Amino acid sequence: MKIEILIPVALPETWQKVAVDRYAKYASPSTALHGRDLTGLIEGSMNYSQAPRLVLRNALKAEENGADACIIDCFTDPALGACSSQLEIPTVGVGMASMIFAFAVSKSFAIITSESKITSLIEANAHCYGVASRLQFVTSIDIPVEAIPKNLEETMSRLLTAAKKLLGRTSTFVMGCTELAEMAKPLCQELRLLDAKTQVINPIGAATRLAETRVMLGNTYPGKGRLSDFV
């Protein structure tokens, strides 16, 4: 099985391998993962308005090159609807995958993301995915994505503070940014000291397993456009 990781944010070359390797931790041994920073394909600096066009272009290219599925490596899932309607192979967004998982395992959940500027977009996506009824809150730790790897201790401290404030409303949390994904396990361990039922969902793990499952099930949505009503 071949899965293409679409990375619609600017990353140093050394980080690109790290980004793909994070998915490999959750993939089956027979799954081959490939990915690269898409921002070098156009001139100028990257911004959110450019992301959907880049993702769709490279998803189509990945399909032509024999990929069995694509994963969009951004919690806001740029171009997910367009990819789902134009590609024959499954396209999975990490935001969609983790929200669906949270909806399946809990009556309520909260999302903690990196920056407040994307909270409204995440909320809008939750409505599109049909999971908004169980989404209690979307909050941010107000640390830019690119600053997280250099401020891991502060990031964990803010995650813990944000989660503790919400523990009375829910015990299920989603890491709302792929740069926060690897903190899911240590955050869960800390929170379970206060609430043994705490669950913290890693969006990378959720997306990897969902992509593999859809491929293994034979992509049960024949023809283009069948997923567009959902995403």
C-alpha cells in the first residue's frame, strides 16, 4: 500500500522526513509512505489561501503516480472536499479522521489547537463532518506552529493548562495540530492522574489508520464525487 503525505506548510528539508516518519509509527509494515513540502512548487511565501490549490494539484499527481491514498498533513484539512470529489483514491484529512474517531468513542470532546486564528475554521469543519453535536469546545495554546518544536516544555505546559480547564465538560481531547500530535500520550498520562477516563487522540495516528482501512476496504465509494456531500 502506498500513501502520499501532503504537507501544505513550509518545512525545512530535515523536517520533511520527520513529518513523514511520524506517520510511519502508526502504519502497517507493508505500508509505504511518501511526502514532501508542497510550498516549493510556487513562488513566494506560503499562506492558507494557497494551500488548497497545492494540495489538490499534488493529490492528483500522487494518484497518477500510483498512490493508493493521500493524507493531508494539516488539521484544517485544506482541499479535502475537492480531493474527495476529483480523485478515485481515498483522501483523508487529519482533522476529519481525529474528529470522527472522537465522535465514535465519546459523547463529548474538545479540540486543543496551536493558534486561535484557525479555531473558527475547525468549528466549521466539525459541522461539515457531522460531529459538531459532540464538540464541546475548540481552544488554542497560542503558540505558532513553527515555534512548537523549539518550545516543547512551554507547549506541554499550555496544553495541560487548557485541558484541565475543560476536564469538567469532557474527558476526551483531540490534538488539533500535527505538531502537537506526539504530545498526545504524555498529556493523557498527566490528565489521567485527575480523571482516569481521559482520552487524548493523536490526529496522525487516526489519519494513518483511517487511510489504511479505506484502502483495505476497497474504497467503497465508487466513482468521483460520492464523498463531496460529506466533506
